[in-house]
Amino acid sequence: MKIEILDTKSEGKSTCYLAKAGIRDYLNALPDDFAAFHIQRDRTNNVYLDRLLETVIQRRHIPTLVLIAGKVDQKKQNATNLKILDGLQRTLRLKAIADSTEIVRDLNLNRTRSEIIRQVSGQLSQKGIDAATFFQVVDATTAKGIEEIDSCLKETQWFEIWTGLSDEDQVRKMLLLNAGHKAVKTRHQLELLFLGVLPRLESHKNKKFEVVREKESSSISFAKKRAVGEFHFAAVIASLVAYFLGKPVTTNAELVLDLQNDDSDNSTRRIIEGFSFKFTSQLTSFLVDLDILMEQKEGSLGTQWLGREVVLVGIFAALGDFTRNSARVSPEKAFSFLLERVRAVDLDIAGFEQQRNDQDLGKINVGTVNKRAVFRAVRDLLSNQITNRVIWAPYFGSEL
């Protein structure tokens, strides 16, 4: 691979070269079996990396790739016999993009996707390219032209290239690099998106409202030992997203990515970031009042129940649906009305737990089922369809 060496650093008998090279030059220099390096993992699922084409097309920075080279010739500015120490997942996707570009180059794109996939399915299978990535390249080529994609693949990429590493050193560095790049928990990512909301929530501590961060206590362990008035920050944010969408949501990478990518003035993220101090006061008062009420009616079982993210998301999704479909119902009125209904109706949390524990975990996603059950039950509470006691069995057996 033709490189430009920017700096060097020695470490015992090994040397690290900080260098740059074109993306396509790098991919062309890799051996056919580059993914088979024994200390590397197989391809892993990652929603962010699956959108790497956007980064390439927008000519944004791709984090430095770490390689091992059999030899680096400083005079000729060349690196040979390359292996990937860190960056296999990025490289696999870059390779799929580059290979897709070569396939697309000779295609007539003025046809249906079914016709195109029938023509190229053999090539995609041979090169290990998934259809989603291939059609991302097709769409990009249609929008920008093949010349622009070629130009983007000539962009400069930075590398750390090691020589002289023993097998033991290679494994040690690979483990260190993987530890350093450990994925941030999804709930922590959600919290990071909305850190600007945290000071407003924390300003209401005098109302017995306390916020606990993911880094302080994971959502799973938190729900088991929380005190009345304590709420997990990520659960509150997920609940607000559900409220403004009027439907249950799942805290996963797709949700975080969607919130990051939506830049419109009416996006859920902007609405949450911009809600008023008055709404914050109403929200925190409602949460504390509901928490106290649940403890009075259900004891510690009620406190634990309300501490679960799936329960809060289900409740707020129903509140959001109620305010959307009821004329002139403000958030404050919706909060007050639900408190009134909870006082009047037996929620039978023990019955909820029984239904929850009776679910076949091998056949369903228990979190999704729990959220669905809470959402539908609270929606019926708000519409006065439940008068005395919540019978949970139908809610666990119904679809949204």
C-alpha cells in the first residue's frame, strides 16, 4: 500500500508508523483473506457501522485504523503484507461499499430492484455483500453519480501501522484496543443526547424528585432498590419520547440513531429539549405523586413496578395518545386525571406480575409485551373503560 508517513514511534523491538493513504488504495492492498486473521472476530451487527456509506459520501472522518505490516519501507513510503489489528468491522463495510461500486458501475439502474437483485445475486453472494449495503450504493450512485462515489473512495484515511510485533504483543494490543473502543451502553447514549434536560429535572429535587444516571446505577439494578421519588434518567427520557410520539418506544441503537438524525424543528428531540420549565414542574410533580400513590396502594411492589422503564414508557405512551386524541386536554390535566383514575381503581400489580412471569420467554420479547400491556391498560383507564380493577390477562394477550 502506498502511504505517506506522518510520524513514527518505537516500542521495544516494534515500531508504529502514523500514516495516511487513500481508502481504495488501502482496500486494494488487503489480501483476499484479510478477515480471517486469527485474533479477529467475525463481522458483528452494528447499526452505526451499517450507515458507514453516509460517512464516506459526506467525506467525514473515519477513526484511525490499526494495522500490522510485514514491512514498511520508509524510503519508498510503502507498507506490505497487511493485517488488521483494529478496524475489521469498518473495513468489512468499506470493502462491501467499494465492491458494490464496481458491480453498480456496469448495471442499468433504470430497472426494478427485483430485476437488479436477480442479476447480481451471485456476485453479492460471492463477495459477501448484503443486499441492504448494495442498494445503499445503488441509491447513492443514482443520486450523485458513479464519479462522485469513486472520488469519495479516494479520500484520505489515517492508519497506525505496526511492525515487529510478536504474536503475544499482537493479541495484547488487540484486547487493549477493543477495551478502549467498548461500545457505550444504549441507555447511556440516550442520556448523553439529552444532558441539557438534566439540570431542569434536577432543579425539582425539593419536590422529592431525584434523577439517577446510568453510570451511577444500571436500569436493571436500579428498579430493584429505588426509593420513592427516584427515577432513572434514561427511563424518564424514553418516557418523554413515548409521550410526544403517543406510542411505546424501545431504548435501542435504532431509537438513539433516529433521534440523532432528525434535525427538523418539529423533531421529537427538539421538542423534548425545548419543553418549558412549567412542563418540567408538572412532569416531576406527577411522577412523585404517582410514586407516592403507588407505594400507598401497593407497597414496595408498587415502588418497584413504577421504577421499571417498560412501565414508565407504557404509562407515558398512553398519556401521549390521550392528549393527542382528546380535545383541549393539557399535559397537566392528563396527569391529574390519571392520578384520579389510579386512586379510584385497583391496579392489581400482583396480577400484572403473575401475567408477566407466565409469559413464554422463548416466544416473545418480554419488554415489548410488558410495555404493550401497560400502554393499553392505562389508555383504557384514561378512557374510563376500567371502573373497578385492572384485569391484566387480556392486555398481555392482545396486539397493539
